[in-house]
Amino acid sequence: MSGVTTMRAIGQDVLGGPGVLREVTLERPKPRPNEVLVRVRAAGLNPTDWKHRATGGFLGDPPFVLGWDVSGEVAETGIGVAEFRPGDEVFGMLPYPFGHGSHAEYVIAPARALWHKPASADHVQAGALPLVSLTAWQALTERAEVGPGRRVLIHAAAGGVGHVAAQIAKAHGAYVIGTASAAKHGFLREIGVDEPVDYHGTDVTEAVRDVDVVLDTLGGETALRSLRTLRPGGILVSILPVGPRELYDEAGRLGVRAVRMLVDADRTGMRSVAELVEAGKLRATIAGTYPLADAAKAHEQGETGRTTGKLVLLTG
């Protein structure tokens, strides 16, 4: 590429609250073999972004640029990239956790982490979906083998992963039970949840029984107690990859299964997600959009824990 060789990005030099985020100017990266340079148009935010901002998480100490969701156009391809050409609209999740960097005007992605953006989705939609949809897809279809007639309990079903998981489970013919505050039950029914449960006024682990699959988005005591909602041979899939051994021990005692997982970049999964979008069976609910320069405000909103759906950064 010729012309400007720099780009805007949201970086940080120290760990801390949203105030540590700042707009920086960085050198525009160049794609290596089997890599794609994407001109970012929209990039979703996820709880993992504010967790890494505050603690370093898997990434350690800054400086770094966060962001794993991406939707945009191919700006340049490295040697060997056969699937994409400059100008193609693409979306995907950068390899988690070390492929971060989409909260910028440009980002490098392995070609196999991307797929063609669904024509029926704009960049906001496509930028909101990758991490949450891949997480839900891998948990439900690969770990739990969700299918017709299966009873699925989804915790925090109005959240980023939860509201996408509910739609994916319904697309596979499951009966979906979703937890959320009573005020969000109308939303849950809109996205296909068959049985909303108010976690404020109900002990979910006592009220719900005989489910085949639990999607755990909360961890801790909720995950442990949710094992009792499973029928014999059922499975709890936790998207929190670290936790006490007690979860596995209790699952074995009850005659059920428990697995913890970490989402992984996957072209096949992104293609399946794109097919669901094109079929009208999957859509992200957008809680808000922010220009790139207002990333700190977006983090503040996300950390309230009161958003329904996804927050998205726009790079212009």
C-alpha cells in the first residue's frame, strides 16, 4: 500500500480503569504470508476487553491494543492468501487471546480467522458477532452437540454471549430456558427463549430440572449448583476456562459432565455463523455504538453490567 503508513488505535501504557485508554498513532502493520491486513470498520467490545485492560490477563503488562472482534475490508493480503482479495468485506475473531488489536483503524489477521461478511449484515452487526457467536457455537454445537428437542439452560441470556447462544440453540431445534431479570423477559422471548426465568426472584437451580445442557457464563457457585439442573448424562459447558476442581468432582458424583473451554479462532465456525445470519436466524442486539476515540466511555458502559447485547466501536 502507498500513502499514509500510520493509523489511529486505542492503546494503554498502564493497567487500570477506563481512563488509562488513549488514542495513539502507530505504524500500520504489513501482512506476512497467510495474513490479511483489514481496514477495520467496526469492532465489538466484550468483557474480556475490560478485564485485560484492568489486570493484563493473558497479555501481561502493556503497552497493547485490545479488541478481538473485527468487521471491515481487506486492505492487503500476504503471500499465499487465496480466499480473499483487497476490497472484500470480511469479519471474524482474531486468535484469542494473543491476536488482539482490532480497536484500531487497521489490524492483521490470519486468513483462516476470517470469513466473508454476510451481505445482509452491516459492519456494526458483523463487528458485534464474532467472539460471542464463536463462543456460543463452539460450546453448544461442538462441546454439547445441541440438537432438536434438547433442553438448554443459558445463564445471563440477555448478555453478549447469552443472547447469541439462545438464537443458535433455537436454530438447532432446542428448547431454551434463559435467565435474566424480569424486565428483560420480553427481550428473551423476542430472541426465541421458550422459558425465561427471573434469577432475582427465583432460585434457578431449584426451579429448573431435567435439562440436557447448561451454558455457564457466570462461574462460581452458580456453575456448581447448576449441575443439579441436569438430567443424568447431561453436560455443563462453562465459558470461564479457569476454576476450582470441585466442579468436575461434583459433576462426577452426580452422574453428569462438566467442561471448561476457551473460544478459539475458527473459519469454519465463522462460516456457520454467516449462514445463520443470512438465513435470518441470528442477529446481534446492539446496546450502543461509539466512535473509536470514545473507547473509554464504551468500557465504562460495559462495566456497568447492565447492557443488553453488544457494544461496538466504529472507526469511520
